[in-house]
Amino acid sequence: MGFREQLDITRLPQHIAVIMDGNGRWAKNQGKIRHFGHESGVLSVKDIVEGCADIGVKYLTVYAFSTENWNRPVEEVNALMELLISTINQETATLTKNNVRLNAIGDISSLPEQCIHDLGEAMRKTADNTRCTLTLALSYSAKWELVTAAKKLAAQVAEGKLNIEDIDEHSFSAQLTTHDMPEPELMIRTSGEHRISNFLLWQMAYTEFYFTDTLWPDFRREDLFEAIVDFQKRERRFGKTSEQLN
């Protein structure tokens, strides 16, 4: 029996976050340059998006490019930006065909002008799609996001629009880039690394983590289903005891 058949469709995570790691190592194993791994990784993204939409996962957020990634060699960064533009333009029609909405979080203004334009157009064209929301974390940093949220609240207090006593986790969450989606219940990281690398630090306070040695270009929907099956075997207590839950 495959993992797809083992899924309890009534207990799916509503929101899955993914750290797509291992493109460079996968390319090296193939005797290719790193960009070959990034190109192959796009196929995995497509398959995982379709897998999520197929079973009914409503939100998928993928860590596509961190603020730290700007420190990589200029040639690799430029190639990644070109790949981002070409992928967005090639896949917008497919997203609409599959009723998937495209979203983006991060310091989008730091992206190349063409990226910003094409990303905005793709988001506009898919805005009415309702089956699943694919969010690309681009030029994203959780620390950047938290500092930005704090600055927004501070400005509201300074302008007399908000009392400092009214700041709580709900008002803080409302300032985050993910304010219009549920917090991720499952986070998947590929390639054998066991860290969250400045990704959704606030949102993943109670997220279940799943780590796999599979490199991202080899990760497919059956691997996704395996991760969800593992997730469904866990007891999520949120600070309570097992007895309270039962």
C-alpha cells in the first residue's frame, strides 16, 4: 500500500511549509553545476503543488530564496533570478488550470524589477483561484519579518492609533506577512539538515517538523504523502496532557 492510500483525508494539515534543500548537492552528485540542481528542483515544486492540491491541502509555503542567499556568488544569484522569472511565466497558466493561487512573502522590493513585475502579474492572474495557495518566500528572513512587524506596531503607538497595553500576540500576528493564512502545522526540510534557517520563526511555534535525507530534486508527492502520514501519527498537545486531549 502506498502512502497516498494511508492518508486520513479528514486529518490533513491545512498548511505545509517546506525548506527545499539539496539542489546544489544533487547537481554535484550528477557532475553538474549548481544551477542544474535548481532547474531540476522546479520539477519537484510542480509535483508537490499538484500533490497538495490533489489531496486537499489548502496552503503550501516554500522557502525559495532567503535574505542570506544574496550572499551567494553573483553568477548563481543572477541565474536563480532568471530561473524565477522564467518559471513564473511558464507556470502561471498551469496554476490557473489547477485552481492554485500564487502568493509571495518577503522583502519583495529587493528583487530585480523584472521579477517584481512578473510576480505581480502572476499573482493578479491567479488571485481568484481557491483550491490551494502556493506562497513563495522570496528574499525572506523571519528576523526581518519580526523587526518589520515591531516597527509597524511602534509607528501605530507613536501616532496614537494603538495603546501599548493592547499589543498582544494577535495584534503582532496581524502585522506579519502571513497574517491571512493559518500557521503551518507541518514543516518539511529535505537533504538531511536539521534546522529551520530563519524561516517562519513566529509561525512555527507549534509546527511539527519532518526531516528527510532526500535531496529536493528527488522529492516527489509520494515523499510528501509519507511526511503527512508521519504527521498524522503524532499527538499534538499544545501544552496540554494526553489525558486532557482524550
